[in-house]
Amino acid sequence: MRMKSTAGHPKAREYIENLAAAGRYHFGSADARAALGVSAAAANAALYRVAKQGLIASPARGFYVIVPPEYRSLGCLPPEQFIPALMERQGRSYYAGLLTAAQYHGAAHQRPQEFQVFVERKRRPLTCGKVRVAFMLRKRLQEVPVQKLNTPRGTLLVSTPEATAIDLIGYQDHAGGLDQVAMVVSELTERLRPEELPTAAATAPIAWAQRLGYLLEQVGATEKATDLKVYVRERARESTALLPGAPYEDGRRDEGWKLWVNTDVEPLL
């Protein structure tokens, strides 16, 4: 049943129904306050009551999403359907990366437990119903190659397959460790464009390229690493360890990648 308007102003539930009918699934508390024509306290109280009914959720302070019936059990919109709007409202640059991006590129055969997003400034993780979003800092974020993917509520920026592979190496602790990264990289190989890997590598420390090149050869994708090897040979000034932070004095040296192989890699298949 639709609630009646009072003094020309819609009630909160009617306001939300009108937004959804117009194809808008995100709004701010200030937007609601203006539409309802009430005080901030009254608007927040009204939105709280509607949220208790499961019709809306608030992933971040002052930002609301409308939850359609098909997502009521989730308690929120899926993250790819509201992260672009939230980042735009907060004036933040971003892109979805790591296992989240790998999944969009056909890798990561198991769904990530959290939606992984790179940003330029530190931000706390958010929880909305059963949705969890992790934010990680990325230097030179604006230079990282990304692509747009369509979602039911707009477009999402996602790192390219090449940039995703580079980030997986650099943030392996956020991707399940080196063995897990090796598995995901092996699943990404069909999408990797060898000529684009140096461009993606240029946004990160050279050690990431050295490690990625070695892993590509280990998973049988040597042909994908040819351009990256040229890039490493031209720029790597010193050797690095395959597994950062682990002893490497007794590790064998891979001359092609200027790499101390200080651990065995066993892709988790």
C-alpha cells in the first residue's frame, strides 16, 4: 500500500518507491531530506524505519541504496552495483582489483569473500548486510590500466587482466598467498595481452614484474612473458626475492628475471 503524502511532500517509503520506479537505486540523506521537506533528524528517523523493513540499506554514512526484492536476503545491493556511485559521491578515484577483478576476467574459480577495491587514500572497510568491501591503497592509481564493465545499475571500473596480474603479485597477502596467486595467474593467461604487460608493470615496482614473469613461465605461459622480460632486462638493476620477506641466501637464482627463487610454487588447483 502506498503511503499518502502530507502537505505536498512524499513520505519516505513513497519517495523510495518513486526513485526505484525512475531507475535510481542510490541516494544521499540530504537528497531525502530535501524531497521529504523535513528536518535532518526527522528524515533520518524516517529512513531508519524504512531500513528496518529491509527496503533500503546504508553502506556508508549519509549514503543509501534501495534493496530490490531479489537482494533482500543479501541485505544490500551487490557491491558492484553501488561502489561506483559511492566513490563518485565521495569524490574518490577507484578501481575493483585483485580477486574481484580476476573473477570478472574469468579467473578466480571460487568467489572472493570480499569485494576488493583500490583507492588513493586510506579508507576503512565497509559492511552492508552480507556484503563486505575491502579497500587497499594503490600508489599511482590514476595510471593503472582499467576498463569499464556494465552492471545493472551502471558501470564499474575494473583493472585490466594485465594490471590485475601485476597487482596480484604486489598484494599477494590479500589474494591468498603466492600459491593462490600462481593459480589465478594461470587462469588469467588466456586474457593476457603480452604487449600490454609492460604498460601495467610501469605503474608498480620493478620487482612485481620480475616475480610475475617467473610465475608466468612456471604455469606454462612463457609466450605471454616475452615483452615483460624485455621490460625487466632494461630496468631491473638488482635481483629480488620471489617471496618477499623470506630468506633467500640459499635460494637458486633465475638469471632471466634477476630473481632469487626462495620458495617452491605450487598452484592451488
